[in-house]
Amino acid sequence: MSTVDPTTGTCPVPLVDTEKVMLGHGSGGQLSAELLRDVLAPALGAAGAVGVAEDAAVLDVDGVDLVLSTDSFVVSPLFFPGGDIGALAVHGTVNDLAMMGAVPVALALAYVIEEGFPVADLRRVTASVGAAAAAAGVPVVTGDTKVVGRGAADGIFVTTTGIGRRLARARVSAAAARPADVVLLSGPIGAHGMTVLTARESLGFETEIASDTRPLHRLVAAMVGAAGPAIHAMRDPTRGGVASALNEIAAASGVGIEVDEHAVPVPARVAAACELLGLDPLHVANEGCLVAITAPEAAEPVLAVMRARPEGRQAVRLGEVVSEHAGRVLMRTLLGGRRVVDMMVGEQLPRIC
Amino acid sequence: MSTVDPTTGTCPVPLVDTEKVMLGHGSGGQLSAELLRDVLAPALGAAGAVGVAEDAAVLDVDGVDLVLSTDSFVVSPLFFPGGDIGALAVHGTVNDLAMMGAVPVALALAYVIEEGFPVADLRRVTASVGAAAAAAGVPVVTGDTKVVGRGAADGIFVTTTGIGRRLARARVSAAAARPADVVLLSGPIGAHGMTVLTARESLGFETEIASDTRPLHRLVAAMVGAAGPAIHAMRDPTRGGVASALNEIAAASGVGIEVDEHAVPVPARVAAACELLGLDPLHVANEGCLVAITAPEAAEPVLAVMRARPEGRQAVRLGEVVSEHAGRVLMRTLLGGRRVVDMMVGEQLPRIC
């Protein structure tokens, strides 16, 4: 029996053991959240009580504030305009640390490789990991390689785990957004998701979009340097897009969020591709931008330091946090109406990262 | 062109880009070492200079000695007598930390799941992760789940990454074995590898062996408590078995190692299965024992504390470190002869962990 959730108005169906895992369970959207809540967290039990639900965890080890984050990358194709699985694996983990207000200290790298995978491609992926790590200023200190038989994996899967050290003045948490806070976005959205999608041969059309994959820890350090604890929350809107990032913050903080449609920066080519495919740009994955929720008085100073860096040159004020419609994100449309910005339910773009 | 390596007498063939990755590159044996040396380390470049070759890395973060280790688990079948992929993923990473003289502080957990994987199996694997982590006293603090399409993975792959804190008196390193040191082994070998192998349906015979998978950090803490820096090196002989573990230590330390055949504890059922299949028990993977190299005067005290714990109840003295035949491991056979104990070259048992 399932019941209607009074906050979201949705009707979650509990996962039962006769069911199968679906692609949507890896989407970063609502099905992912349900899998975590209904299957993974209960099964982990006490061992997972600390907060396996977060993208990254803060640990106090002998008085040092460490942050730990892990991500598996299964993007297809492996190489696409603007990046590849190696760069993505470094940036994704560096950015998960950064969203907790941390700078990366070290990375661990684990490969699962399909038998028959070209050594040349392995070299290329690894060189990309090395170049991205060097550019981010973080060493790869340990690794692991497993090989499985033909057909038991698709080329290569890369898991990167990062340790970071939290910046002294960082106090970010998805649960810390408050009414009257300002929602900032560091730059245009949708490029990564649409690039990977169009790079898949089967799609049959081409655009000149390139992935926005890049590390964001220096941008975050500048923001924290400018405003410290006045930055209340940060998220990089990867799988599930800006919509999921804002919904997660709204739910965790018990607040509403309102976004102005005219403020959402969607590049023309992304907008065109989304329209053709019937996708909402707010659901498309990004790998090089962030959403920040700041105290009202910090918004302009933070925007100024963001715009002073290449990663944040096109930063915008997206909207505000409100006390109404707690847990929900609304869009103030160009026509003066309002619509709900939902989390993605299923899987829009499988294997986007 | 390839040249004969004067230390090992082998003739390594450099990997070229036209080649394909083979199962043996994930064996933990010689091909794995070559892949790391010829492809991965050069491609990583400066970012990997710190030591991606180790199973775990020691990091000094603000004066705290941390250890980081990562491993992907691809074992097939997922469930086998004595354990499953979930328990293995926890124990494997906890033990890699322990082999650096560290106790685990936190684990990160990443899944790559094939679409259609039964939710019941996912629950079972995750409950096993949770139970193993709880038993080891280490929380799972963060995680990630990706789902790939049918046929793009085989059920589930699990990557666990651990942070540990190094015990104050631990000074272990694979490069620290010295002539006259004693080689200790914590218990019988071969059970894990032969269990997984016989659990595969295709093999057509059954034995009553169960995997030895278990955490070893408490055993290590007891050993370090007893002898501190007099424990020079430790390894858990997983992929590649005891032979690879000893060869790695001999090579890294520039010493020879001699092992007494009569001292090698091979359970009768493991020995029988190995004979049937033509396998050397020294090459078979273990998940619950360790090899330790200690100063001569520390050997008996360390053996005593090992035997006082369940994980080390059957600990034995296996042999000695010598100054002759540097880089090589020799077995003093039951018949009074000597034979070289090589690293495994190819892949004996794919997907053993």
C-alpha cells in the first residue's frame, strides 16, 4: 500500500524485493532518492547511520575537518567534445568535495575494465585523469584495476574517491537555506548533458556544444574567502540538473525556493536541442557549474568574486528562498505565472557521467 | 624490442597501443604490475608520482597520519560459501588499510548496477556491507549508485574506499624487509580462491570449503601493540596469493625470501582441489590472512599475540629473509631441494574479488 506524501503531493510506491533495478534508479532524481531511502539506507543499518545520503561526508579526525566523497563514472561515450570519462571522474569528485566547502587533498582511482579494451584508450583515459588531477592540484595517491570478461562491462568504469580538507570558514549544508536567502548560479546550464547525448551516434544529429566539465574548488575557495559562513548551501547540479539540486536543498532545509525563468542561463544551442528532444534544461546534467544559497547581504559580494573568475564569469542571481511552499521549488515564468519545478522522476539521459 | 630483466630473468614485453587489455592484467600478478608500470603510471604523469603503485597511501594531513585505499570488487558469483561481494568489499578495504598499520575510520561505497538486477539481491549485498562494516567498527559515510543498461555490467560491481588512521607505533613498508627477518603467516591459505572457483556452476564439482573473508585490523593492532616498528612489512595475500605478496616484498626491499614448504598451511580440501585443477596454492587468493615480516627477536612475541586471536590462531613461521638472490622468493621443498616461487604471470582465477 502506498500513501500520498503531503509535502510533495506524489505517491511513492515502495520498492519490493520482487522488483528489478531500473535505469531511473541511477538518475540522481526521485527514483534514486527512493532507492536510497527504501533499500540502501535500511539495509546498511547502523553502519550507514552517519549519512550515506550525502554526496560527501565531513569527518573529524583528530581535530582535522576532512571531507570524503566517492563517485563511479560510467559515461557513454567515453570521449566527447570538451572532455572524457577521465577528466569527468576527477572533476566530479573534486566538485563534490568543493560543495562541502573543501579543497581536495588526494584522490584514489579504481578501474573496472572489460577484457579487450584497447590499451591506447586506457592510456588516453589515464592521461586525462593525470592532466585533470594536475590542473586541479591534487595527486592520485593510490589505485586499483580489475578486469572482467568480454561483455561483463562496457569498456571502462572509473571510480574516484577524494579526501578534502574543509576550509576554515566554510559552513555549508543542504539543510542551512533560510527564507530571504538568495539563490546564485555560477554559469550557463545544460552543456554537459546535451553534449554527451548528442555525442551518442544513435541520436542522428550534431550540435557544436561542448561539455562544461571543470573543477570548481578554486571558485568555491574564492566565494568562501569572500563570505565565509554567509554561504549557506552549495550544490553542483550534475545528474538531475538544477531542478534536483534545488529540490534537495528545499527539502533538506524545509523551505521553498522561487526561481525566475528569465534569469536561467540556457545557451541557445542547448535550448534548441532540449526543445527538439522535449527535455527541460533544468533537468539536464552539468559538470562545471554550481548553485549557491547565500545570506541576502552576501549575495552581491559573492557574485562579484564569482564573476572575477573564469568558472563564474557568467554567474547570475537565480531567485530566492521563501518560507512558503516548504520543500517545493517554483518557477516564476516569463508570462507571469508559476509552475512547479519537479525533481526528475525517471531517467532522462542514462550514463551521463 | 624487449630485454631480459637481470633480476627476475624474465623477458617483459612492453605493452603497445595496438594491444588489448587481457584478463591477466587484473590478476594482481606480473601482468598487473606491467600494466601499472608501462601504461598507468606513465600516463598519470606527475599527478601519480606519489605512489599509485601501492595498495594504500599514507598522507600527512595537518599532522595526522591518514591512510587511503580503494578497491573495486567484481567477484563472480556474488554470493558464495562464507561470504559475498558486500562483505568482501568491506574486508578487502579494511585489510588494505590494516596492511599499512592503520585502523579504519570511514568507508565510502560506490555501486555500478546492471539494469534488471533484483532489488532483493541489492538489499542482500547492502545488508552484508552494513553488517561487515558494523562488525569492523567502521561507518559507511558516503556513497554513490550508478545504473547501466542490460548487458553493460554483470549484476553489480562494488567499489569501497577507506580512510584509516595509522597506529602511532606502526612503521610497515613493503620496502623495509631486511636479511635475517622472519616471515610469518596468520593462517591457512587458499580457501577464498578455491571457494569462489568451486562456487561457479561451470566447474562441475563441489567441496566444502568456505571463504576466509574477514577483517584483520584488530589482529594488526595487537601485533603492532606487541612489536611496533619491529614489524617491518605486512601484506594480505589476495589476488596473486602468497607468492605475489612475498615477491612484491622481496622486490621492493631488494632482498631474497626463503620459505619452508612444510610450513605452508594448506587445508586438505584446498590442496585436493588445487591438485585436481593444477593450481599452486601459493597463487590462490586469500581474503582473511596476512603475511608479516618481523625483526628476528620480534618473531616469537608477535606469533604469540597472533595465536591469541581467532584470526591468527593458526599462525605459523613460514621462512626467513636472506641477503642472497635479491628480488626472488625460493621454496625449500619437502624433498630438500629448492624451487623458485614466481609471481603468477597471467590470470589464474578471474573475478576472484
